[in-house]
Amino acid sequence: MLTERIKQIKPSPTLAIDSKAKAMLASGIDIVNFGIGEPDFDTPDHIKEAAIQAIRDGFTRYTPVGGIQELKEAIVEKFQRDNNLTYKPEEIIVSCGGKHALYNLFQVLFQRGDEVIVPTPYWVSYPPMIQLADATPVIVPTPEDTGFKLTPEILRAHITPRTKGLILNSPSNPTGSVYTRQELEALAEVILAHKLLVVSDDIYEKILFDGLTFSNLAQLSPELQKLTFILNGVSKTYAMTGWRIGYLAGEATVVKAMTNLQSQSTSNPTSIAQKAAVAAIRGPQEMVDVMVKEFAWRRDDILARLADIPGVKCVKPGGAFYVFPNFSEYYRYFQPDKDGNLSDPLATYLLEEAHVALVAGSGFGEDKCIRFSYATSRERIATGLARIKAALQKLAG
């Protein structure tokens, strides 16, 4: 009864682990949840008030499919203000979350016979969404000792006559790695030589540490801007994950095609959430700085606690709110699962033994590691890492 393409798609492992953790919590078990990737801060009040005012004003009906003009103009202003990039409203689409925008983009850009390069570790939904477009994800490992970042040599080695696109995510989920402008310039030479379409996932753009500055490929030249499709949204920056507003900027004919597709699936994003997004993008930004400062403290704390666990090593993240430590030293205590992975049995052990929810690295294309989201309180980080250390010591005898 089911189609072959849907049979290939597995549930999102991040959402699956979050669901399991919440079920255990509801049964009375104290779970420290490092699984889900959403800020633990509340949506700022001025954003909530904008949504409430929209309801009072009766702004509760259908809107244009690709987003209201006011929000598109605010997004255009954001790109000019923050990235020195010029777009027109017709080059912007607003969707029901960043994931929705990416899905629509893949559906209109890629088809059977196309190859799309996906560097590992990758966000869990990239390969399935490429497969759902009948294209082929080309999984390209990146070395841990270079911060899990793609190099021109690695990229060049994986390009074939069928290669149509490349996905870049910086800051990265799950590693927190950040590409410098110089690293992007080196990749740009290969991209331009092969006229690759670039999907630039910038959803963690504002969450940067250690004085790092954000760069993407579109900023490097007008030619690269034409080849690049920028994905962003309000969820991570403004603690608005449940509001489901993502947006994409790119070439107008592609955006028009995405809008046509959206008109036949979800239609417009929620009207009141769009008004809230306008307030987020145009309103006070101080809350973002407060949030990033707290995430930086937590990053340093969790890195120190991981370093105190024998055999665990971890690349230092430059942004986002994840660490992706290598736990492979402990894999000798486990048997591979049916897919040959060992991060999953370890993550299951830590959930059942230590009552700590983590996402196995297999879902991100790197089985040696396990992802932690430190978008949780300082106290829960301390409790969770103490439980993990004790559970691993128990394994080692």
C-alpha cells in the first residue's frame, strides 16, 4: 500500500528521542534531556504582544501563500542590515518553519538523476528530504581534526557530472563548527568552477562565540549570490521554535516555484505568527545577546565536564548550542545494532541507565559521536554529565 520512497524514510531521530524522553518523564522518571534542539528561553514579550495584538485586530485569516508583504520587507531589511545582501520581496518566501522551506526548495531544485553533496556530520533531515525529491544524497565525510569542515580538496573529489548542489550549514548542527570567510572563499573557487547550487543553512547565524563573525557564500560575490539559496528563520534566534516561521532567499523563479508548491500543500504560514516574526526581526535585539552569552557559558562548562570523562574527546564548537563528542572509546562494551551502529546502543544505555537523553551520532552521519544540546539549565547540565560519567565508569568496571 505504501510508496517505495516513503518506506525509505525513517522518523527524525532528534524528535524520536525527545518523544521517548518526555514519555519517561511523564511516567515519573527524572530525565535530563539533551536531545531536542530548541532554546530553553521564553519568547520575548514584545514578540508575544505583537501576536496578541494581531488576534485583537482580527488578523486571523488567510494571507498570501508566501508570506505577508510586511514580513517579506522586514526580511529584506534583515539581509541588508546583517549580511550586506540585497534582495527583493519576490526573492523571499516565508514557510511553516525552516524545515518546510528546505523541503519546498529541494522539491523544486532537485530530481531523479541529480546528486547533492551533503558533508557529514549533517542535520538529520537533509538526506531524507533529498531522497523525497527523488535525488541522491552524496554523503561526504569530513575530518574531526579539521573541526568537521569541508575542504576544497574533499569537495572536488566528490563532484561528478551529476552533481547539482551542495549543502552548507554554519554554525553547524550537530557540531557547532563555523566556517570562516577564508574557508568559504576556498570552497567558492570549486563551486564557481562547477556552477554548483548552494543551500546555505544559516538558521544558527546569530549564535556565535569567541568573537567569531558570520559569513556565508552569497556574501562573497554577486555570482555566488545567484547560485546560493539562504535558509533562515526566527526559531533559534528568538526562541520561537513553536511559532513555525522559516524563510528562504534566492533567485526569483525558484522562489515562485516554491510558492506554487506551497499553495498546493500548506498554503500560508500562520497569520499571527507572521506578525510576531515582524516584531522579532524589526524589534529590540538585546535578548539575543543575553541568550548567546548564556550559551557560551554553558558551552565552556559542558566542554570542561566532558574533558573530565576518560576517553572522551570533543571538537570545540564556535556556535549553535550543541557539542558532538567522540565516545567511540566505550563502544567495545556494546554490540552493533541491526544497522551496524554503535552510537545508538550507547545512547540507549545512557537513557536507560543514567536517565539522560542524547541523540546518537548515526543519525547525523558520524557514528563515533553523540550529540548534546546544551539548551538547558546550568543545573541540568551538571546533573546530566555527572550521571553520564558514573554510567560510563560502571561500564569500565
